[in-house]
Amino acid sequence: MRLIALAATVSLVTLAAACGANGQDEPAAGQAAGPLETRPANGADQQPAFAGQTRAPAVRTEAALTHAVVASGLEHPWGLALLPDGRWLVTERPGRLRIVGTDGRVSEPLAGLPAVAARGQGGLLDVAVGPTFGQDRLIYWSYAQPRDGGNGTAVARGRLSDDGTRVENVQVIFAAQPTYDGDKHFGSALAFDRAGHLFITLGERSDAPMRPQAQDLGSHMGKTIRINADGTVPSDNPFVNRDGALPEIWSLGHRNMQGIAVASNGDVWTVEHGTRGGDEINLDRRGLNYGWPDAAYGIEYRGTPINAGNTAREGTEQPVYYWDPVIAPGGMTFYEGAMFPGWRGNLLVAGLKEKHIARLVRQNGRVVGEERLLTDLGERVRDVAVGPDGAVWAITDEENGKLVRLSAR
């Protein structure tokens, strides 16, 4: 086991917040908050479908903030989940699962996990503590599963041993189909709702021949999945008993979702990667189609339009919010802690490319303000969570990845 010394770095944020939403201060008389994002959009001729769908006004937290590097030496950590005793489960993409204490003590890799296909964007991905952990000590994780002829995203569960050194009685409860020999867009984030259903987000595997499968109900690619905790299919899933449709599907038309969060009212929200432009926040509702690849913001990496260049299409949903240029979103969570009362109900989104946490202020189902947190760390933020005291925790996707605690000073 390794003990990593706590290293604190202070970041002060002192200007008043705009928008008058979720506990934020009103702007001074005569002031108007400009958009946080001012760089040119890649989709230069594209227009949002409604006001506030992109480039929200800049807001800033009044309180002084400080961050502390609690642990380091993690190799490309991907998923972060809080155990009831205050320790953290952290996945490393090469295939290791560790437990990190709040004192920075990092465990040896837990034994018992299945092999992963650790190439490209694949490997060990998200981790979640089961809703009945207090009774059965079950934890859940997603990973790129090696298979004959390729690989695919799978979800397994197992019992965390009493001494926390291994996972026992491992069972694969979901395996996305079809198998494909690729190394991109596995997804995959996990979240339980209040009824104990497990939501799983999946990418469409990126390559041109696979993209249309995001619109195919006979494929899991580019879908949000909803299953019971044991892997069975809820009878009220939207496509149960529909000919040609896989019954695990909750929604379709997604590109590569790596973040999911369930709001206090039970709504499911997801975030997905765009191309050059078009990272999306979606209110992810049962049976709906979110458009990819037939409707999307942004442009192809090579600079050409995506398909016909449509940003809307009949029968598809608009994102609640999108970024252009992209932030490359990882995990996300809702803030409901006590440390920052003015943040309650806000979305916190990990930003890989732009190396920050995006705080999105919501009002009446729209994003009305945006702030960038943890910018002075200068590392790719992969996942974000909230601790019992309301502090924000994050992991960074680096060779020397870190577990960081962001708190009021």
C-alpha cells in the first residue's frame, strides 16, 4: 500500500455570480453577464434551437475555494464511487480497481476482476456501489470485454470482500451487442435510480460503418440501457415486446456517453462527446431518440459537415445544452451537498480537453449559467463526485492521475 502526502493548492474565486438562480447573487444594477465561451464555434453557421442552449452566461462562486491533491500515482483513473465508510473506489483504465482512503492511502489492486481489453479508449471504465451494499456488499463496474472477433462493453458485479482486497462471486450481468473489433467509443457510465434500476451508457464505437447502429433498435450501440440490478429487463422498458428491438434499450441516438446522473426528482441526465463541436447534455427520457448521427451540432474532425449537416430532425430530441468548441466531457453528478448551498441542483461535468469541472446552473429545465472550476490544476478531469460533507472530488486522466478534493477555503 502507498501513502500519498496531502498537497494543497489554493484557488480563489471571488466575483459575484450572475443569473439570480439556485442561490446565486443577482448581478449589479446595469450589468449584463456575457457568455463564458467566447471562442469561435466550429459549426459557424449553426444556430441553437432555443435561447440558452449553448454559451451560457458566466457565473462565479463568491466563496473562496481550495483544492487538495489527496492521492496520486493512479494510472489513467476512469471511474470514482464513494463507499459508505468514506473511502473511494477508483478504476484505472489498464484494468485495476483500487480503494483510496481520505488520507490518501491507495490500496493494492483488488483481486478477482475479469480481464479487460485495454487498448485505445477501452479498459476498465466506470464503477458504482450497489443500492443494497449495506446488505450484500455488491459493487458494479463497466469495462471493455475481450471477445472472440473483437470486444464490447460489458457490466459485471461482485461482492467486495470484508477486508476490501478482492471482488468475489463475479457475474457479468450485461454484454453489449454486437461484438466489434475496435478501440473507441465504449461509453460507459453507470448510475442507479431510486427504484434500483441500473442505467448504462454506451457509445456507438465511432467508426463510420458503426455509426448508423445508434439508430438501430436491434443494436446496443449508441444507446442508454436500463436493467435491473441482477441483469434482468424491467417489464416497463420502452421497447419490451417490440419486434426487432433489444429490450434493454432506454433511449437511442447517442454518440459516446461517458457521464450519467440521476436528479433528486428521478430524472436521468446524460452527457456525450461530440466531434468538433457538439458535446451534449441531455435529459434522457424513455424511448426517445437523441439524433446521432442524423442530427448533431458541430462538424466532422476533418472539417466537413456531419452527414447532411442537420442540427435537427423530425422525431429526434434537442440537447438541453451543448458546447462548441467542445470540453470533451467525462463523468458528471448533481450537487446536493451542504458546503456550497448556492450550488444545489447544479450539474458538475468533468472536462477532459479543457481540463476543468463545468458547473452548470439550471433553472426551469435550462442552463442559465456556467462556471469553470479546478482550472489551475491543469489536468484532464475524468470523473467528479460529491463527498458526505459537500466537498467535490475528482480524478484526473493522466499517467500520474490524481484524486483531488475541492472545498470551501
